[in-house]
Amino acid sequence: MKLGKWILLLGLDLLFSAQAAFGQHISFLKGKENEEPKPIELKLPYAFYNSNFGAAVGGVYGVTGWPQKQSTFVATVIGGSNSALAGYFLGKDFRIPFTERLFLDPIIALSAFGDTENYSSGNPSFRGERAGGNDSSKDNYVEGDTTDNFVYLTFRYLLPIGDGKKEAINTYVMDRGLLHSGATGGKSLWNPFVSGKTFITARPYYRSQKIRADYGDFPKRTNGAEFGLLFQNTDFHPNPSTGNTLRLRYYEDWGWFDSTNPYQVVAGEYSHYFNLGATNTFRQRVLAFDIFTADVPSWNDYDMEGGTRVFHQPPGYQGASLGGLWRMRAYPSYRYNDRSVIYYCGEIRLTPEWNPFAKSAWVEKYLSIPWWQWVFFAEVGRVAPSWALGNLHSEMKFDMGVGVRAQIKGLVLRIDAAGSSESYGVQMFLSQPFQF
């Protein structure tokens, strides 16, 4: 019952993906540029079954364009027969009062699950093998009831350069859900003073995860801060067709309060988009590529506690990992985690002219789907005990998949199915990939 292996439904994935699902902007419909935009509400009850929740019901409520014109918030609650209960809240693009360029994206989660699996060391059947390594067994995990609570507060300061020089909040004009005019990137690939929006980011965070197995408890607690630089240089951030994006991050847990142990992580990610143009069949065709890498410089550092070495290594969900919602989608969440990681992905996104949802009055009223996409993708990556190009590019993991994506009430919803030689995964969540 691996988190991330099965369909994780809209509500569960909001917290991991919706943080990148929206753009700091206001959208107008083509031909209605002079009309005042109205808030858009999303109300969606749902019922489902999977191995994490059992038989479950949930509900999600979200609003774009309120309480500020550019902001969004989403809340969801899920309950299941597998002793599962989860509540999530997130906000996006809240401008801090009395400031012009400072924005806040909060995320809060409280969740408890029944019997689930986590790729952490401690399974007595695999003594001497580190769980999560590139050569580790797919059965080397700890299993038990799990609680997972976290708070992430992302502050973004928009620098007054490029497309962020004149306006902190940009205006896009949309034609059936695709960008018509108002692009905020792609004019120059590498010059932030000419094109794109550049942010300085700071994100204090706290997360507490505890697995209660038959052979012991496995708590992991972290609190710290992430600092970064984000160059967002695509034409339309929620659904880009051209341009590029670069993110550099450094985050650290100093071992304060109830943290399990201190650590430092450095990471970088780059994405690039090529617009292949329209045809009689497709409104839009886009090639999208992404590369991600991370390293934990503190990996081999340690403190002595009671005669035992406590290494300065982050939890799998916080360090160099693969698997789950974002990278290597055929694998369970954080299936692979080690000191270092490298990852590559390529996608082709095809938006058909034919839209079967446009003819339904019910769909238009409650979901409003101006476009949908067919997607084909391939991923390759590897974790390793050191950041060395030769090692990272040997014995790499590989998967391939297909996806269906659509814009629903102004949000991009995606369903991706991927398979590998070890496992398969079907994942449903918000936002296009690489939308960091």
C-alpha cells in the first residue's frame, strides 16, 4: 500500500502540486478585456477506493480571484475506512499588506493513514541493506500506521526587472483557455533584465512524520528554512508553450527544537519548452524538457549520541529522492532516496481542436473545461551515495507513460499513468509538471 503508487485523488495531491498550479496574474477572456474579472469557485464532492484510504469520501472547495484578484486558496478533507483522515489547506499568491512585491503561499496539512509503506531503513528482514538506495529491494520498507503533519510558508519577492519591472501582477488575455496575449517570458532565454519574472524566495517549514510498525516506531521530524532564486521565463506559467525556467535552492535544518537531526541540501532544476505550432487537429503542440539534481553536503557528517552515530541526513521526503508525484511517476513516493540525485524528463503535450466537453451545458456550468491534452512522456533518473556524473549516469531507472490533462475552473488537472520494470503508478493531481 505505497503512497503514490495508486491514484491519490485530487484532495490528497493538492498540497504537493497545487503550490505550483497557479500564476501570479489576472486572466481576462478574449473580447472581454474591459470587464471586471469575477472570482471562480470550485466545489467538488467525491468518493473513491484505494489501498491507502480504503472506501473514502471527500470534498474540495477552492476560489481563484479571492480574497485578492490574483490569489487562490483551496481546502479539502478526506476520510476513509482504512483509519484514514486528512485535511489540507493551501493559499497561493497572497500579497502581503502594505507591500507591492512580496507574496505568500501557505500550505498546512494534518493527516493520518492506516497501514502504509515508507522507504526508510528499519525493516528487520533487510538488515545490512539501506532502504531507498539505487540497488535496494522494492520490498525494503517499513510498514505501519502513519501520521504526517506539515506547514510550509513560502515567501516570494519579485525583483523589479524583466517582465516584473513595471507590474507585480500581470494580465493575461485568454482564448478558450490558451494564452492569446500578455506573455511574461520567452523573449530572451538567459537575460532576466529583458524577459521573465525573477523571485527571491524564503520558505520556513515544519514537518513531522511517524510510522508505527510492529517492530518499532520510526519518527522523522524536521524544521528549517529554504532559500532560493527562481527565474520564471515562460510565456504563460500555468500552461507554458515556450521559454524556460530555472530554480536554485539551498535549505537547512539546524537541529533546533524537536528536529530529528540537522542537514543541508542544495538543489537545482531547469525546464525548457518548445512550441511546435498548431495544426488542423491540434490547437497547441509543445515539447517540454526538465532536468533536476540535488546533493546533501552534510550526508557523512554525524554527532555521537549515547555511543551511536547520528548522521546529518534529511528524511527521504526532504532530500535527494525519486518517485511519486513529480519525478519517476511509475514508482511509489520517495522510492529512491540517497545523498545525490539526477533526473531527466521529456514530454510532448498535444491540445486537440476537438473538445467533447464544450457541448455539455452541465460541464460548462460546474467544471468549465476549455481545453484538454494528450501527453506522452519518458523519465530517467538515479540516486547515488555521492554526486559524481559517472556514477549518477550508470544503472539509471527508466519509465514511460501517458497522460490526460485539462483545465477545470481555471486550474490544470492531470492524470498520468507510467510503467517501469519494477512497478507502475497512476497519479492524479493539479498543475503541469516542472511548474516549480
